[in-house]
Amino acid sequence: MIYPIGVRLNKGVTLSDDMDNYKEWLGWMKGAGFEVVDVPELTREVKQAADAAGLAIGSFDVKKVPQLFSKEEAKRVAAAEGIRKQIAQAAELGGKVCFMCLVPEDKAMPRKESFAIFKEVFPSIVADAEKLGVKIVLEGFPGPAPYYPTLGCTPETLRAMFEAVPSPAFCINYDPSHLFRLGIDYIRFLREFAGRTGHVHAKDCVIVEESLYLYGRHAAVFDQPIKNSEGPWRYAIPGEGSVDWAAIAFELDKAGYQGAVCIELEDHRYKGSAEAHRRGLSKTLAYLHRYFH
């Protein structure tokens, strides 16, 4: 199976609010051989820029997701209404995949508590998305230390969430790097949730053995970890990590996955400048072509 390979663009080193910078990045991506772009917001201007560059839209983000889990009902209602509008506007522009990371407003909120709110607010959001032909895909990033509050980052919580919201428009964003760092079997996970895989991120992870000895699975106390790491693990580009991408390609093909595979570059070795980021993206694209193209 041949999958279009893309890039998740984030604001920061890779992207500013300047549309000229956006267009320059899209032009570079097309010239480098990418086919898809994941965007932090899908507006008419962004869609026109992607079309002009010859790139398809992979996923789009929405704002106010943490407020969906606010302890204040008025905030939750306002956030839900705002997200419905954003999804509808993106759908008008051809957006098909809405990316969400369910980190609550209060990072100390237990996942059991946020799940109770999820059952209250999410069914209607997903129902509206389904009518518009949009899939909501959940990111498996466990959230910031020390609470790791993200809802939907483990099989236990996802099983309960899919039981509560069985709509086919409610899916996962499959990213093996988060599963690997959590010690979750990422191939077994893919097999279990194959029918719920709505989008794929190409990001890898490495367990640093010396750091694992020093800190265990916890973050360092005295040492300063490198960026995109907590000490015992670090994110890496595919091809320089521990994830078996050949096995992932096989499972996606067997499951009949028909979406894109988009690189989310969070490897500290290829960050710090646009040039470094592009070097990492180009290396990753060449590696992924072995399995997905």
C-alpha cells in the first residue's frame, strides 16, 4: 500500500503567524517530495496556500479543547459550541480530520474525572462531526509531568471512551512514540484499534539505558534532560529510534488504512532552526519511503 507522506506544521521555529513564512514552508515541502500538510488551523487563506503549493490537507487542530473539561459548566458549553463552529468551518474548506489532544484545563484533574465530563460533552460534538464527514482523532501524548492528565492515551481509557461514543467518526491519531515511552505494545495497540485509526504520525522514541538506570521511568530530579525528553526516553525521527516501522506498515496495510502518514518532528537533534528541522524531515522522508511508498 502506498500512503501519502506529510508533515505536521507547528508554530515556533517551523512556522510563524506570517503567511509568507507559511507559503515558503509549503513550497519547500512540495519541492522536497511531501504530499500532505497537517495544519494548526484550517482557514481559507491556509487552504488556498496549500492548494497553490500542491499539498493536500491532512489534519487540522481546533482551539479551546482544554476548556471542554473545565469545572465551570459555562466554559464547557462555550468551548463545545466554539469547537463545533471550527469543525463546520473546516469542513466547508474540505477538512476531513480534526486533531485533538484531550489535556484538561486543570492539569491536576484525574482522568477518571475528565472521563465523566467527556461522556457529557463529546457525544454531540462527534455526532455533528460525523454529519459533516469529519473524523475526530485523539492524540496519545500523555500530557505534561507530573500529572500526565491526557484522556485517551492508554488502551484502558480508549476502550471506555469508544464504548461511550461508538461513532465511526471518533478515532485515534496513531503515534507509536508515545506508546513506546509508556511501555505499551504499539503493535498490539494498532491491531486492537485498527478500525479506529483515523490518522498516523511518524515519530519515533528511544529509551536511554544510562538514564533509565539513573532515573527509572521517572523524570530526572537533579539533571536537566534534553528537549523533548524527560530523562529515561527521548523522541527521535523514524530510522533513528526503536520503533519497527516495517511492522507498522504491514499492520496498517492489513487493516486497510487509507489515510496519510505525517511526520511530527520532535527530535532535539533536528530542532533549533528551520535548516535543522528540514534536514530531519528530509532524512525521515527518505526512510519512510522504504515502507510507505
